[in-house]
Amino acid sequence: EDKVVQSPLSLVVHEGDTVTLNCSYEVTNFRSLLWYKQEKKAPTFLFMLTSSGIEKKSGRLSSILDKKELFSILNITATQTGDSAIYLCAVEPRGGANNLFFGTGTRLTVIP
Amino acid sequence: DAMVIQNPRYQVTQFGKPVTLSCSQTLNHNVMYWYQQKSSQAPKLLFHYYDKDFNNEADTPDNFQSRRPNTSFCFLDIRSPGLGDAAMYLCATSSGINEKLFFGSGTQLSVL
């Protein structure tokens, strides 16, 4: 059965800290892995990863995928209180229908 | 153990023919959401129920309606599907607003 597991479930850090969020997956016919930031009711898109070893970067956020070991990490450097959110990892299998299998998310709290 | 269950997994309908998608949950969560997701985009919130209170997003077309007959079930009705409504429809739940979302596996809707 396809599944996505995120760790830790929750994390509390101080402003300025660097955090690493983990996502491991098992999916038949992998196509892509996506990271979302959930604030309030709707997730916002962060990254889509399809190839191993290629880091994607956006400001203080970066992510990388390891298709051999079946995991991805999301790094946030110099964290700010505005980074407080739930971070969702989702995996999209091949097959014509864009199903997404979501992990349960990591709740990040950044305290001043 | 599926906690948010969507049926069917794939739905094909004809242009203009009403269609209903269903979602059920075993989490006893107060809030249920419907999202529309098109390929490689973040899910777009259509509406949500907080208990029996219906909350429509401002840009959700009138063509989309929802019903929540009890805590466990929520339905998405598309009154007259157009070709542009072909998408993945995701149901999610949370224990409260701003709490972690639990997603179903989605229903892929095709409109012929």
C-alpha cells in the first residue's frame, strides 16, 4: 500500500535555528514528491521534486530527494516566527491520474 | 486504516450531467473540507463545514454545492460539470480550524 511518513510530528525551535523535516515514502511507480506549507485552511505549494540529488532552493527553504533511499528532506535556515505552520509532504505516483498521497505533516512552531 | 475515505476513486461524467462525490471520516473531526486540485498545482479550497456551518470560498462557482448530513459524511455536488471542472477533488478533515489536515486519497473526475 502506498504511504508517506513524516517526522517529527511536531517541532519547537527558536528564531534563527535551522530545522530539517523528513519525509519517507513507499509508492508504486513514483512520479514526484511535493512539499506544501499549510497555514490556516489551505496548503501552499513549496517544491516539486522529481530527480534524486538535485537541491531545490527558495530563499531560506531548500529540499532534496533521494529516490534510492525513498526519502526527502526540507530544510529551513534562520527560522522566523512566520515559518510556523504545518509542513505537508505528498507523493504523486505515475498512472495518468494525479492522485496525491499525503503524509500526516510536521507542525513547526518557531518561538521568538 | 483509512481515516478519510473518498468514493469513487475515479468518476467519469458527461458535460452538463450532475455528479456527486462522497467523503466519509472515522476521525470524528469537526471540520470537513473540499478542495479542487489540477495537475501540479496546490489544492484550491472550495468550501468547508465547521460542524453544520457551511463556509463557501468567495471564488467558488455556484455550480459547486455541498452537503453534510452528519459528522461523518460530506458530499460535493457539481450541478452542471464543464470540461474545466475535470480535476482531482480532495476531501480533508481537521479537528478545528488551523489544525492539521487529514486528506482522503481523492476522486479523479473526468468530464466527457
